[in-house]
Amino acid sequence: MNTIAEIAGVIRKLKSALIFTHVRPDGDTLGCGVALSRALDLLGIRNQLLNEGEVPEKLRFLEGTEQILREPTIDAEGYICVDTSDETRLGELQKTFLKGAGKGKITVNVDHHVANTRYCRYNFVRDRASNCENVAELVRALGVKADERIANALLTGMVTDSGGFTHNDVNGDTFREAGLCADCGADVNRITYETFRRQSKARAALYAETISSLRFLLNDALAIALVTQDDLKKHGLKQDATEGIVDFGLTIEPVEVSVCLMEVREGQYKASFRSKGRINVNEVARTFGGGGHVLASGCMLFGSAEEAFDRISYAVAQAGNL
Ligand SMILES: [Mn+2]
């Protein structure tokens, strides 16, 4: 593995670069990409920022994301991947990357995933709450003073990947780097509003209705929210409007497991599980052919909503010895 100074040395010598971000882009990979692209602009290194897909609606506020291309239009000397643990995470752009690597392009990998496969010629992988913390250090090592665009981009990654500074891997470094972003003019209020709070009136109405009919089971250890296709139709919303509903149940004190059941079509429900930690919801989801993590998982259920309530309740009771 290389040091951040070595990575900076390699990048500074480039005349041109492509910056690769991962599939289904999140605030971290786009924050890293926008910040690094701007830093290279300031150094006079010609560069293009790439992603195989669309920028999610809620990240379009971030200045710099409008420059993202699906395919490069220049033949660059260096290929830099950010927040990407292996080449397959580049999606369609994997082909472009591998072709370049095969032709001897200078490949660089800056990531925070412990499972990173070190697939580039130069690799910097360090476990951090967000990869934007690593890129913040890289920007400094490049000798670039962060402007507002860089500060906003980096803070967006830090805020989103750390769940608003709530995840277990948040440490002093996360706050120190976030503090430097604030010093450089990052708009903390705007970023937290755009990424965590902003919603449409229709989504707020769906949320209120869903929460008011939350079902409590197992002596309030289990809370289940139900969203039907009729609910979505009534408010003119798509399935992605249910994102985040499952988190509400867990804020209620005696609730150990929160579930959001979303009707995909008649007789089919997508279940999302969240746990406070006492009950392993990966185990619960696996009994239905799904899976995930101890604290967050998901699966598909077939049958009526009432049957789904019963089966989930039984599985959670089994997993938690309730
Ligand atoms: Mn990340």
C-alpha cells in the first residue's frame, strides 16, 4: 500500500485524469469525486468525473455533480477510483477502466472499505467513517487550499456516510475533518437539509399516515409500518418514497425491531428490518430467504399483509427469545 504523500506525488505528475465513482452513487463517492476533480482543476490537471448512472435527485444540489459524464471524452493519463472497493463496483465503467489499465494507464485507488482488493497500481486504503476524510487529506497533500466547492463536497460525504455522525465508526478524525470543511466555507445547514430532511408535501403526508397506523406487537418490542400500492397511488408517489420510514419505529423506546412492509404488487411485500442490537435481524430476514446485517436487513414476503404480520412476529419472537 502507498502513503497519501506518495499518492499525491503520483497525481501531481499527471497531465490528465479520469475520476471514477461507484454504481448507485451516494454522497460519499460523489463528494470524493467532485472534490478531487476541483482540486485537479486548481492544479491545472485536465480531468473528467465519471459515473455510469444518474446522480440521485437528492444529491443534485451539490455543485459539480452536473459535470459528471457517463463515458469519458478524453484520453487521460491517469485513472483514479474513489470509494470503490473493487472494479466491479464501477458498473458499466468497469470496461473503460480495465481497458485503460490493460494499456498501462496510471491507476490510483483511494478508498475506506476494509475489503478493498487493491486493484490499482497505487492504492491508499484506510478505514474511516467516510472516504471523504481520506480525500480531504489527499487534497491537502496535493497542496490545494479547499474552496467552498471542495468543502461542500467533502462535508456531504462525511455527513451521509456517517449517518449524520451517528455510526459506530465515527471518531475524532471525522469531526476534525468536518470542522476543517466548515472553516473552508461548507454550508452545514444546507447539506444536512438536502441530504436528510428535505421531502415533498406528498411524501410528508404518506409518512404521517403510515406512522399513525403503526402496528405494535410482542409487547411493543416490534413495530411494523405498512405501505400499500393504494397509499402510494393516492399520494402520487413511487416506492422510493418509503425510504426512511423504517427508521421511525426504532426511535420508540421499547421497540427492539422496526419493520416497514411495502406492497410491491398484490400478494407480495418487501420487508425492511432495523434492530437496536439485541435481536439479529439478519437472522430474521434469512428465515424468509433475505439477509443483510445484524442491525439492518431485508427480504420479500408472499401472501396477504395479515400473514406477513404473523410470520414476521413469529420470526422476531424466535430470534429474540421473546
Ligand atoms: Mn463510502
